[in-house]
Amino acid sequence: MRILYISSYYKPAYIYGGPAKSISTMCEALVRQGAQVTLLTTNANGGNPLDVPLEQPVDVEGVTVYYYPIARSLPHTFFYSPALARACEEMIEAHDIVVLETFFTHPTSPAVKACLKLGKPYIIPPRGQLLPWAMHHKRFKKQIYMVILGRRYLNFAAGLQCTDLVEQGAVEKLRLKAPPFIVPNGLDTSHWKTLPARGTFRKQTGIPENHRILLMLGRLHRVKNPDLAVDMLGLLEGNNVHLVFAGPDEEGYRTQLQARASELSCAERVHFTGLLSGDPLLQVMADADLFIMPSAMESFGMAAVEAMACGLPVLLSENVPVGKWVEEAGAGRHVACTPEAFAKACNEILRDGSALKEMGKIARVLAFQRFDINIIAKQMLAQLQAIHSSGIPLLDLQLVKA
């Protein structure tokens, strides 16, 4: 099957967070399932464009990727690329189905127009963009877009790929013609099978072995609630718990967090690593005791799945959809998004060392058995094949549990 993905950005543009990882993980897994996957994207990478070959095929882990230059005439967050727009029609014509990993950004319009002109089916994974909290952000602009173009683009889609029941419910409330279906995000568990020995990160940062480490993974952004994590640290019992932020800083937020930690007299127990990947990230995870995600909003919570794959129990806010699976399996806790609720749950989890270890074992099993990308890619390929052959996705929720 010839599948064309169109995305505003692609790896190694990890500055954009989880989607940059999950999109590439899915594309590579579909290739392993026997699909022919091509991806059109831009060279966007925040303020520093990727140093990659442009407008020519690049083999990225088996995926044929075309990077197109992002125009400087508009804000880079719009991902405006005339070159990508010009390439859409020819590329779409050569494929069986299109996956539009973009909605509120520029590549959407030329891609949808080409699909409709050529009669090619396309699906849109909303990736949280249609959830109420996301629609409220820059609300006026999004309302105008939805009225003029957005609903039309969604209605003409052959399907809308949701990652969980929460997102599916939000999509259904919009009363769109395109049917939603569920395929969760997946994790390439091969990267997590062998973990480094414990102790390297602790030695580098001077954190004693008998102290606990709470890990928060992801960009420093208000929506991730890192300030809540600092406030929680100030409420915890004792002074032997450290908080590690592993992710890029945005808009100088680190300075504010450090100031808040100083106010709470816990600045010496707050650590910032910057953006990590590969072995350095695994070393931090190996030394951590509990993963926390106090996000005000998440479309799925992929960072929590990565933490579970490392054997870390997780403490998530009620706004993280993957928390439903976590709570059911006993791999962690899913609590209210307040410093008090997080501090209470954290104290309870850390108090019992043996229970903490058991929770971590359950978390690792959950990550490998429920979210392995090879399992998820089979579900995705089945949906794409169904849409290509019959025009509609499979709506059997057993696919989610496979």
C-alpha cells in the first residue's frame, strides 16, 4: 500500500515535542509492516531550520522524506511552504491514501484541494487540536478558520484518527460527517528493552542514592504546568526529593521556575537538563523513581508511555488521557491538577518502596503489551486498507485492545 503522510515538521525537529516522535515512529513501523511510506514536510525547527537536503528524497529509517523550505515571510508556526504546496498534487496522485498530520497550518489547504481534485481519500489525526481546551487557545482565529475552511476539510475526510475515547468524544460533539476511529499512539519498544545501569545521572548531578528523583519530561511551557510541579515539591514531606526537568526551555520559563523554587526554599533540589534524547535520556530515566505529568492539557501523554517503558510508575493529572489505562492497570495514579493533590499522591507513592517497585514493573508491562508500535501500526494499516477499499474506517473498538 502506498501511503503519503503530510506533516508540518518531521524528525529531527524534536523541538515540537511529542508529535515529532510519534509521527516518525508510526511511519517507520508502517514500513516494517510492508507499506510504502512517503512523507512531505518542511525544514522547520523553531528558529533554526533543519540542515537537511531540500526538495529531494531522503531515506529516514526506511521512510522516503521530502523536506521543503519554510518561508520566512510568515511566522514559522504557520509552516508556510510554497514549495511543499506545489509538490502536493503530483505526490498525492502517486499514492493510495493520504494522512494529513496538519490542520491549522498551511500544508492543509493545498493537500486537501489536491485530494479532492484527484479523488484520493485522506484522513486527519486531530492530535488534540479539536479538544475544547485547544480550540479555546487563539479562539477567535480558530473559529474563523473553522467556519471558512476547517469544517469543510474535516467533513470531506474519509476518517478522523483519534488516540483515545476522550478525543473521539470531543470530535463526535462537533457533529462532523467524517467518522472518528481510534488508533492510539505507539512506542518503539526496541529502544527501551535494554536500560542503562542506575547511578550515572546521580553522580553527574550529585544526587545521593537514598534520595528520590521525580522526573518531568517535555518542553518547559505553561500548558505542561511545570510551576505546579515546583509548588508540589515545596509541599512534600522531608527534603530528600529532587525534581528534574528534562526538556527545552520556551520563552525563558526556566528563570521563573528557579525563582519560584527559591521562594519555596527548594531550589537546590530542582534540576534542569535541557532537551535530551538517546542514551542521556535513558540514563536520567534509569535514575528516576517516579515520572510526573501535571499538564493542564494533553492529547494523549506519550511521554508517560516512554517513562513506563523504562519501568517508572507515573503520576498524571486528570487531563492526561493515557491516565485511564494507567489507573486500570495499577501502573500509577491519575489525580486532580493541583499542587495539593499531586503532593498527597506523591507522598503516598514514595512512602512504600516495595509498592513503588511493583508499580514500576506493572508500568513496563503495560507499555510493552498495550502500546508497542508494531501492534499499533497493524491497527493503523488495517484502518487505512479499509478506507482505501471501502471508503470507511473500521469502527470496531476491539482494534484498540488488540
